[in-house]
Amino acid sequence: MIKRLYNKKISGLGLAIFRIVFSLILFCEVIKLNYFRHLIFDKIPFVTPAEIDFGTPLKIWMIALIFMMVGLFTRLMTIINYLLTVILIGSINTYEYHMFYTYLGMSFLMLFLPISRNLSLDRLLLKYKYSNTRFLYSPPKEVSILCYYIPLFIGVAFVYLDSIFYKFQSIFWTKGLGVWFPTSLPFTNFISITNLLDQKYIMLFMGYLALAFESIFIFTFFRKKWKFPLLIIGLGLHLGILICYPIPYFALGMCSIYILMVPVSWWERLFRVNKKPAKLIFYYDGECPLCNRTKITIQHFDIAKRVDFRTVQYYAEQDKLLKDISADDLLDDIHSVKNRKVYKGLDTYIQVFNAITYLRPISWILRIPGVYHLGKVVYQFVAKNRNTERCTEENCGYTPPSLPPDEDQFKILQNYTLKDLKISLISIGLVLIIAIQVLVSYNSIGAKGGFEDTSIGKRINKISDAIEKRSKTYAGITHHAVFLDSHFREYNHIISIAYLDNKGHEIWLPIIEKDGTPGKYLSGPIWTKWSFQVSNNVINQDNLKTGIRDFTAFWAAMNNVNLNDAKFIIKVKKIDTVPYHWEKGFLLKQMNKPWKDVGTAIWTNKEFSVQIPEIETL
């Protein structure tokens, strides 16, 4: 079956768009990690720094992701991205959140996927490498359908499969309250949807829909008739997460993987060549390698084919507008025709950029006085040097290399090709990944009919734990127990902090807003840290004090507050625990609960002290 799927080739446009979108989302996440790097990595933010300055590797990571987005040196950049993903987030413990595993898994797969075959500068470099004035090389655009299925299988289907083992053990989820109950707590709300939460049957429907959707996904996502409804439901659920919860990059990251379920024909229709006549006729020297590279470059970016390329040698004499221009001038300077008007040199390039819609801003910039004149100087310099002796393949000494061999013709052994080797490695890799996920998910299953108490069951349990420690760090294969009863059961408090300035005014830190919803700091890993490590439903006093120390130190440094003498007020909003049944108006009632000052945190000469009682006793 793997061989059959490998041999089924489809357009790689969807895979390229996945590369761009996923890299962009990870780039935004890295920007956030860079902003909070002192909070995440320092022993005490800005007071006792980390042994390593993480700013430099984070910036290198951002550069690698930009290169991945544009598809330049893609293979090398995926290696750098994977290594930095493992080093910088694979080892994070207290700030970990679920999207980190997806970043690890997808970054691992990108090492092997042909993600640069479309919409990439690497494709342009291949055209340069193998093309000449008599032959234009067009690198392959198609990829195996496995390149779409495998990321969906590992990044979505396995996640859902493991997740439902937990959800079917959850009272909330089995009662249809899986969407309602986590959204009914103020500190989980990014945008509060109180009116929608008050619609009982909509909430029950959404809860059961999510449960059913995750249950069947692994068995149906590859079936053609199921793709569209699964795509709509999956995108809808994750866009709902984007709206409701303070984990935007988790929602967007999962949506980026769903791009692989979009029918390839849709992308082909979107990038289909416009049938309208070209806006600009571009005349070039057909015998000049430099001119041919210019043509290749423009055609690479001219997706809609709005520029029509014609050689001076064969077409110029047919254009009446060029009859008064000598052949030498046409060969020495680039000319173009648009709306019966002739353009020359830099003006031709301005018209080229204007014809390609998404590059039009460049044409506007080049028209600016000063920029235009500088551009003409640069163009004349290049033209003058080229004019010294016309550059043909003979006098430039350019010899195009032989084309790369096809994978099914490249022999490794007498009857064993490179293609056969790839199929074998994919088969072995998939079997290994499936085996690892099955072993990891063994511990996700609750009661196993007593098998867990047998010697074999206990041995498998130990193997599962040992494998999960490594697979989570290097491939993102782990348990997926998220938004369950255990996270919110008995969660009856929200903790916030306010700074007391010299005039006695309180300045709320951007951790929790006055209505109990997350502040500007709390999203993604920072939200999970505050909500489930610093606070949590059962509070660990040491974690609480350490968290207050770190967040106040970070905020103070970012707001120029001197820690030689700074006082913070610790506030608590007591809320009701979420009931095991739907209740109208529950969220709004919790948001209106009052705050109570319960303790103080003081910095004196950069030494921290805190006085705070047991929250559960308040």
C-alpha cells in the first residue's frame, strides 16, 4: 500500500502553502519566546540570568524560519529549525504547552518532506543551475500523496486518537459538556462568549460533535468523500479555540496542518495562469545567459503570467513600435512595450513590478525621486559592464550541468533503485512511529480489564514511560490529556497581582484582568505556566511564591520599576467550581465575583519576600 500511495503524484502547492503558513506561525511563537526569554529561561528574570544568553539562538531560529518561509536553502534551514526546536522547547518543563509537541513533530517531518518544490527560491536556484539559452529546466512540481497524509496522520489523527482515551474517561466530555465546562471559567477566556454558553443545546451539540469528530478522524481523513466535511469541522473547532482560549498559536498551528486536507484542485485553481493577455511585452537578448536568467527570475515570480517574453532576435522586427530602434540598442538595453508605449532600462523593470500585482509596491518605491535616479545609476553600471563584450554562452564559458537523474532510474543495486530505497525507509519509519505512539498511548487508556496489574502489563507500562520521555522531546509523540476534568476540578480561585506605586496607586500587572480573564502576558506557554503551575486547582505554595517572584521581577524590568524597593499586592477572586451539569449564566457570575487582597510581595535591594496564606483556606 505504501508503494501505491508513494507512486500517486499530486501537485505540491498545498504542501508549499503548509510550509509557509506553519513556518510563519512558529516564527510568531519564537518572537513571543524571545520577548519572554528572561521569564522562561532566567533563574530569576533579569536578577539572576540564565547561564546561556538565549537571545542569540532565538534570533538564529527566526532567521531560519524566514528562510523556510521563502524556501531558500530549505533543507539546511529545516535541520537548523529542528535542532533549535529540540534544544529550546523540547527541554522546557514548567512552560510547556500542547502546541510545543506539534512544533516538534512537524519540524521533524519537515526534515524529509519535499516542501520546497513549489513557491520557493530553491526552485528558482534549480532553474538557474540547469537552464541555458537553449533549454529551460522546469523542476518537478508534484509530490507523493504520502506527503499530505503523513503529517495529518501523525500531527492530527494520532493526537485525536490518544486524546479520546482520556475524553471517554471524563464525566464532562461524556455528558456533552467538553466545550462548555472549560469555557465557563474566566481565566480560560480570551474572548468571552457568554451568550453562546447560555444556549444549552448548542453547547451539548458542540461537545458531542468534538468527541465524535476526534473519534472517527483517524479512520476517515484519507477518504475522499469525508475530506471536505472533516476539513470544515476541524477548521471550525480550531477557529473556535482561537476565539475562546488564550492559546492562539495552538489553534492557528493546527489549522495550518488542516491546509493539507484542502483539495489540491483548489490550490491549482487559485494559482492557475490568467487567460487574459499579458500586460507587458518584454524583449530580451535570447543569446545572453544573464538576460535568460533575468527572464527565468521574472517568470518565477510572475504567477499570473502577465509578462510576455520575446527575444530580440526573432520578434523585435515584427513590432512596429521598435522599428526606429537599432538592433544594437535593443540588445544592449532591456526594452518593453505596454499600451503601445516603449520603455527602456530601469523603466522596463518598473513596469514589470507593476504588472505583477503582489510586487507592485516595489514599482512605487522605484518611482520615488532619488530612488529612481539611484536605480538608473545602478542599472547603467551593470549595462555598461555587460556592453563591453556581449555575453553569450561561448564567451562567458557557461556550461550547463547534466540534469539530475530520476529516482526510479538511479540504481543503487542491480534491481534496486533510489525510489525503492525511499519506499522502504518510509515503510520502516511509519512502522516505528506507529509502534512508538501505540506504546505511549498504552498509558493513556484507563482501566484495561485488569491487564495493567499483570507482570506483562506493568512491564509495558515502564517501557511506555521510558519511550515517552524521549519521543516527546525529539518527535513530539506524547500523551494528549488536555482540557479535562483534572485540570479544572475544584478550581475555585483566580490569582492576580497589582503593583503599589509611590503615590499608593495600584497598577494591575497584565496577568489577569479585573474580570478574571487573561491579561496581555497570558497566552500560550505563559498562560499554562500561570494557570496550571503557579496557580492550579490544587495550589503548591512553593510554586506560587516562585511564580509571583518571577512574574513581578519580569514585569518590573520591562516597565523600569526599581526592585530595590517595590511592593506588590496579591489578589484573589474566589469562584465557584464548575458543576457537572450545564448552568445558565455561570461564566458571567464568576466574572462578577469580587477581588480580595490576601498578601504582599516585596522586593528590597533585589531580594524577594512574600506573605500569602493558603488560598484554599480563604
